[in-house]
Amino acid sequence: MFQAILNSKEEEKMDEEIENKVILHGSFASPYSKRIELALKLKSIPYQFVQEDLQNKSQTLLRYNPVHKKIPVLVHNGKPISESLFIIDYIDETWRNGPHLLPEDPYRRSKVRFWANYIQLHLYDVVIKVVKSEGEEQEEALTEVKEKLRVIEKEGLKEIFSDTDGEPTVTNETMSLVDIVMCTLLSPYKAHEEVLGLKIIDPEIVPGVYGWINAINETRVVKDLSLPYEQVLEILRVFRQMSLSRS
């Protein structure tokens, strides 16, 4: 009888552990995976990281994300959530502890979502294009990047940082969705500039954006999750070489 009670308690404990387990399927070099790691770290949520081979995706990943078959996928309570922005929404709504990744005020929340979406839709692909191309195509892409950054400088910062009159201030306690999205795009801008031999972020033209990204890079969570600089350089060089060889 006593042993049966012990066994029952052990089973309940195991069920509870499975129920509360958080697993992230991703890749250490993926900016989209890094978004989720930043969110989990900011909320102090323990998680298991499963490194996926993107050339040979696991059956588990394909089962969890049968539509897009992509990383990242967060699994919580045995249930998968895909697409990085939706995953961050889920994390913020499920774990109310720690900093709010989206403001509680509906108007400010809408502005954070708007600018996170703006960066995703209008800046992500064109920054990647700068890395993947050369010559006239690269020049045109770089011009577009600078134009989008000027829009953020002029219109975005005053709405993103309305509490500080547009002055970018970012800490572990105040980092939001839009900081995370910008971080995973341009946090390693110095490595981009070194590999490409180009100036992407000019502090004289977009001083606010420049200050914002450097404030992000100074946070503990970003420092903890950042790859060594030389490794970032190598990843960018390989990515660029592979992209150019295909074109």
C-alpha cells in the first residue's frame, strides 16, 4: 500500500514535469530562434534547446510545424506554437512574471506591435539582401536599408519610447517585443560592416537608432546570448559566400 502511494506520487510528479516543460526547437545561428531565447531568458523561464539541422529537419519538428516546416517551434505542455512573433505573444500572456514584452496599455501595445511589424516587413529582407548581394544590387539594397532606418529615426523612436520622449533606454526590465526584433536583426551590425566593408548604421545620420541598438547590446540578456564576435564574422562570411555562389 505504502509503495503504491509512493508510485502514485512519482507518477503525478512526472506528469507535472511534462506538463510544465518548455522545449525550443531552433538553431543557434537563427535570429528567429534568438528572439524566443531572449523572451524566455527575460522571463526567467527554464527551457530545453533542441538544435535542428536545417538541411535534415527532424521528424519531430515536421510533426510540430507541418505547415511551414520551419524553426522556431516552442513546445509547452506538449503543445507546439510556431512563428516567432506569435510565440513571443504566447510567452508574454502565459508567464505574467518578469517584464512585460508588450505594454499593458492598449495604445502603447499597438505602437510596439506596429514598429516590430514594420521592422519585420520592411527591413529584415532588405538587410539580408545587402549581405547576399554585391555591386549595383547591393547598393540599391543598402540605400533602402538607410531609408527605412531614417523612418524609424524620425517616426518610430518617439512612439516606441514615448515614456522617455523618444530617448532610447533599454534594460532587462524594460526590453519589449520591438527591442527583441531589432536586436535579432542589427545587434551584430559591426560584424556586418566588417564583413561587407560598408557602413550600415551611421551615428551622424541616425543617432537615435545607433543609440538604441547599442543600448540593446549593453543589456545582460543580450550579452549572455550573443555568440563570440569571431564566430559571428565566420557565420556571415560563410552565408555570404554561399549566397554569392548560387547567384
